[in-house]
Amino acid sequence: MNHPDEYSQLIALVLAGSREACSELYERTIRDVYPTVHFLVREPNDTEDVVQEIYIQLYRSLGQFDVSRPFRPWLMGLTMRQIHAYRRKSWSHIRILKKAEQVEQAIEYDFSSKVVDKIFYQPLVASVDRLPYKLKQAVILHYLNEYSQEEISVILSIPLGTVKSRIHAALQKLRQKQKTNILVRGKVEDQHES
């Protein structure tokens, strides 16, 4: 699914101005892009804005893409840069209120079942969501999007060792959280059995 030639013909058609190719490229990539943005941005309307900006940037910079390289990691790198840009912006109080009003009217594609299918365990989803952003980012790319550690290194423009450290630290935090839950649950159950 990540062969360099897989997208090269489609990219050539997009660059030639084919609207059908643009639609097909969007359809083939949105199922990777949207859940990643959804998990890292969390605000439905902001998610939509970030996804829209990703595709605007994709079509603007597609001419600079090296078709001899895998497309999906390149697209995820662009996605991560747009998420970082979103996180750097300071949102005013008025913008937040305006977005809150639009939430009621918005229709959003729900990828939650895909996420749960991949992760299988709702408390784990909540635990992943509480991880520090950099750790959550590595976990989502590795376990939700199934990128290799090497690909994550390229996507995030960080050393491979840093990727490994972040994944290891995230797993340690998740295991620690699981142990804490078991201990607390065990103590509560012991009290009820007495």
C-alpha cells in the first residue's frame, strides 16, 4: 500500500489538472488524514479546518513531491506540520465561542468506530488521549496508522532514537496507568467483599 508507484500516476493526473484525480486522491487519503487530525486536534470544527488546510497545502506542494519516494509518509509529514501550525496559533475567545455555536450545526464523519476497532479497548483510548502530545503523536502514528518507527522519524523530522524513546515512554505511562487501575479496583473490590 505504500509503494512509490502506487500514487505516481494519480499525482501526475492531479498535476495535469484532472478534477477526477483530485477527488480520487482525496478519497484514497482521507481515511489516514482525518483520524490522525481528529485524535490530535480534538475540536470537531477545528479538525475540519485543519483537514481542509492539509488538502490545500497538499495540492499546492504536490509539484515538489519526489515520486520515487513513498507518498503516504510524505502526506503524514505535511499533516503533522499543519497540526503543529494549528497548535501554535492562539485562538481568541470570540473565535472559540463562534466555533462552539457551529458545533451544533456541523456534520462530521465519525471515525470513532475505526479507532475503537484498531485499539479495541475504550479505557485505553482515554489513556492514550491523556498522554503528553509528543507521546500521543508517536503512538497514534505507530499503532493507529501503522507507520514504522523509521517512517515516523521522517514524518516528524526527528531522530529514530527519539521516536523509539517516545513510543517506549508512552507504553510505560500506559502500563503504569493500567497497574494503578488494577490496584485501585482490587482495593475497592476487597472492601466490598468484607
